[in-house]
Amino acid sequence: MKSYNKTMNPIVLKNNTTEKNSNKDSIKEYYIKIDSKKQDFIFLIISILILLTLSYLLYRDIYKSYEGIGKPIGTIVFKKRTALRKIKNQSIWEYLQNEYPVYNGDAIKTEEFSEAVLKLNDGTEIALNENTFIVLNFSDEETKIKFNYGSLEANAESNKQIKVTTKDSEIELTSANAKLIQNQNSLQIQLKEGSANLKKNNKIEKIKENEVALLDNNTNKIIKKQNQIIYLSPEDNERFITNQNQYPIIFSFKAENPNKNFELLIALNSTFRPVLMRIPIKNTVKVSLNPGTYYWKIIEKNSDPILSSYRKFTILKQEKPILYSPVNDHKYVFKDNLYITFSWSKLDLANSYEIWLDTNKNFTNPQKITTITNMISIPLKISNNKEIFYWKVIPKSSLKDALLESNIFSFRIERMETLKPAQIIFPLNETFYKKSLKKGLNFSWQYDVPNNQIFQIAEDREFKNIILSESKITNNFYIFKKELPAGTYYWRVINEDNLASNTGKFYITDIINIEILSPEENAIYFFDKINTISFRWKVDLEDLKYKIFIYYNNNILFNKDINQPYFNMDIQLLKKEGQYQWIIEVLNKNDNKKLLEKKSQFYIYYSPVKTQILRPYNNQTINLLNRNSILLQWKRTPYTDYYEYEIYKNGQLIYKNQTKLNYVNFNLLTLLGIGIFDLKVYSVKKINQKEYKSDPDISRFILEYKLNKKPEFLTPDKIIIE
């Protein structure tokens, strides 16, 4: 087994060294440890057949739910972030995955900071950069692509011709390595190898190797320029794999006239709008960059860069799956059969995943289960009554060494020879008004392992006079919908090992029912939001009077006799935060005899106070060059359990998280990119699993890359900058 550590050297992969997954049928192979007993063997065979069937159906659902017309014409060999596909004559977009087949008539598009590489059956590669939209429209005679917008790269095999059509023009590429950029105003063609013809209004313009052509859609004029710069490194579409937050890239080139002043432009898109970095360069310069996809070009200083060719490279940071379920050291208790659901984080570059399962932490004899999703349910059979299993996930990718295996988690399994008796939860000594049971009476209990149970109701504690006995109940609840006369009743649950639970007791009366209207059970109030708490209830009988009690920490704070089913109280009389209990006693008006009482509870708190953002201050500009993080800081506020912060870009939420501290060193800078951002911070108080937020404080800030010092030149030793 290959191991990885944080000190390993970065790995460089060229675009033509990607490895293709050899056989998708491997997703149907499962290796499960078989018990020597015959019944265990039969169980495992049946489980494997069920698992294979479900896996096949899942495969069809994920990979073939919108299968195209005819045979596949190509495969997605690389995808980063979000790439979408829409089948011909369909209106639904679906997410593309690595190793995903594509068909004639497919519409394919990428979103911001995303890319996809499509390899056709004839060996031609079509690369879609971010925000690009194409439609595949092939015939027996020609390879044709409808290019709607964005930036694409075509690398055809020898003597192969590709026709790329736009709204009002057509480009013929023969044995070509070309880049195309299209927007509303222009179409740019960069030809590195092969030949190209641009057809517009019945006119043909030939484009030579190493030439850049620009078609102005408004004037129909075509401008061409021969590229006089030879790019040396990094190579076009080169991919660098690293385990660090930054990776040094060496940019180098040759020019026909080396005495001129040149600049290196680096951007996050092919239009170079905006330019991320602008660095003077003689012939070589080294720049450290965060993981991401970058575009670069060399131009003469102060010249128009629009007719200069560009190159692209990608820095990929090694990732490994995060294990979700079973959580580490989780304990499973079962009696007969056991299915365990494994889940982990999805990795963008993974084609499939392999689960390793073993009773040895070193995985000397592991079971290996291959799956295409990041969740799978596996039948597990053990030989011993108690056993510890270890598991990990190894992601598979066409990019060698881009992904690492997960950490190792363990879980424990314990077989129960005899079931424990169930424990009664509800009802226990509860009183129910007969008219309120029209929808049924809910019973609930707790057990360790689901099993076939018998639910019983009787009129006596010894269960000699049983009025209901319901068998084969596998849940931990039962709804009794038949009508019972007023009286006292007993109930219990008997498990499949014939062990009875404790006995529950409940009462049914047809005398009176009291219904709490407000405050509702567990209602929450805030001192600064209301002035008065209204206590209201409903009783089905007349000629009654009431007594109300209010408790805090089991101490009576208030009590009062009243003649109507409501009472209003000033909230300021309840001065402390926390839980309050209140009781309504229903009394006979003639003799003050207590007929029934009803208990409820409510909470009172102070609202969380709005905070104030300290950093970044409003309209602050932050230079990301040589930064691994930015500090987000705000004032501490009272009545606050934690803070929630949100980051918006162009009005859209791109990140959200929580912290108990009043600061965060935010290090996901590749997620943000550059631009204008808004930080919102809320003070949050959590009460009974529910969040209550203050009004947010908002600060706007700007992220940019700006070179604050001279670049490091490798050669020559001395340069002169005028």
C-alpha cells in the first residue's frame, strides 16, 4: 500500500499523461468475508446479489439517466468544479462526472472557475474553459461543434478536420491545435499548429501557424498578427500537483528581439479581464501561486495584449476523503443481520472510490468494495460476538497521485444473544380526556435492537384481562385508534425473546379536558420584544374557576385565583433568563374541588446584541499576494452563544460558517478569488436547538493581487528597469 505524507515533493503531470479507468464493470465487484457456517454463506450470497442489483440500478440512475442518442462519441477525461450536460431534445441539465460518456447532440457548458476536457473517439481533444457553452453536432462526414460563447481549445489528430460554427461565421480546423475565444463583440482565434480557415459573409480568411486573428463582429474586419514570442515554460495545459498552499511556477520565453521590455500577465480567465498580476520579465521569473487554474501571456510593455496568444496551467492541491459514517469508534448492537451505511466527502477529481474493510488496522487481508458514489450500504456478517473493524476510502482518479487515501476509522460490533426488555416512554401515569382521542392515542418505547414485538393493553396490572394484543410490531411506537371507555388502563411491550417491558399506566376520563392556548409548550419570549405574556387556555365545561401558578427553578414566583380562562402578566415581573413552569388548576366553582390540572413551560431570554465588524474595515482593499489568510474580526456581544458570518460576492452567498470566537483567520482564499465582497456577521443565541440572530453588521472589502516588491529573476543576474 502506498503511503503519503506532507513532506512529499510536488508532482508534475502533463496533459497527455492522464490515465483512463480501464473497466467500469469493476463497480460490480464486491469482496466480502464469508463465514464458514452454511447459513452465513447463504446470507452473504443473497446480500451480494441484492447489492449487485442495487449498484447496477444506481449506476444506471447516475450515469445513464439521460443517455444520449446512439453510441457515445467521446468521454469526459478531466473535469474541475461544475460542468453540465443537456441531452438533445431534453430540457434538464445534469452534472457531468469524470469518465462520463457524451453523445451527439449534447449541449455542454461550464460555470465560473470550472473546466472540462472532452476526448472524442478519434483522439481529438476539446477543452472547455470557464463560462463556455458548446453543442456537439456530428455527422458521418464531419466533426462539427456549435460554439455559443466562452473559450475553448481544440487539439485534433493528424489530418482530422473540425468545423466550429458561431452565430454568423465558421472556422475550419485541420490537424490543428487552436484556441477560440468568443463574446458578443469579437471572435479570437489562436493557431499554434495546423491550418485554419475563417469563413464570414462568403469570404475565407486563412490563418497561419503561430498566428492570432481577431474578428470584430461590429465591423466584420479581421486583424491578424504573427506571434513573435516562443513560450518555454510552463507548458500549455500543464498540471502541477502539490500538498502545499502555494506552488512556485517558473515562467520563461524567447523573443525575436530580446532587447525590448516585456511584461508577464497572469489572469483567472482567457479574456484577461481582470489581469491578476502584471510583472516585468526579461526572460525568466518565478511566481508562487495558490491552487487554481491560471492563464498567462507575454506582451511588450504598454502594448495592446488583445492579439497576443496565451497559455494555461492548473495547480491542483492533493485532497483526501473525509469520513462521515460510521463515525470513529461507533458501536453497533445487533442480533441477526446487520447493514452498515458508509459515507464520506465527495472529491471532484475522483472517478470512483474503493472501501477497504478489515479487522486488522494494518489491512493485511482487507475486503475491497468499489463504488461510484460517496455512500453505500454493505451487509456485514461477523464470526465473533464482539469485533472491531477498521475502514478507509481510497479514491480513484485518472490523474495519478492527485488524490490521497482517507484517514482510518474504526467501529465496534456486538451481537446480542438475548434482547433486553423495552423501556416504556409514553404514556406514563397520563390522563386523557375521552373527546380528545379522536385521532388516536400514541404509545412509544425504547429498545436496543429492532425486533418483532407484541403490544398489549389490559384493564389490570397482571394482564389477566387483555383488551388488545397486537403482534409483529417492529417499530418503537404504536397508534391506538379504537375508543376506550373512561377508566384506568395498563400497557406493555413483549419482545421476540418473550421478555416484557416495564408496565405503563394511563387514565381516560370523560369529565373535562383543558387545552393550553398560550404560551404554547416551550414557547420562547424576549425581554426586549414584548411587554406582556398572555396566559390562555380552553376548557370544555362551564361553571369553573381556576388557580394559576408560575415557577422558576421549582420555586413559586406567583399564584392567583381567577374566574376566567385567561390572565395577562407584565414580563418585567419575571426578571431572570431561563425556563419557567406554569400550572393551571381547574376547580369546581361550588366546592373548590380540584378536577384536573395542566402543566406547561415557557422560556424568557435577552435577545443577542448586534455586533460591530472591526476587520476588514468598510471599503478596505487587501492585497492577497504572499497571503495565506485574511483576518475577520468583530466585537464581542452579550447574550451571544456564537457568531455566524457570511461572505457575499457580487450579491451572491459564497461562504457561511459559525464560530464562538470574535475572529477568524480565513484561509480559503482560492474560494474567494478577487473582486468586491461583503462580510455579514450575526450575533446568535441558540435556544432548544433553534437559532435566534441579531441584525447583521456589514462591511465591504476588496481583494486583489498586486506586486509590492520586485520579482525574483533567475537570469540574467542583473537587469535594468527604466
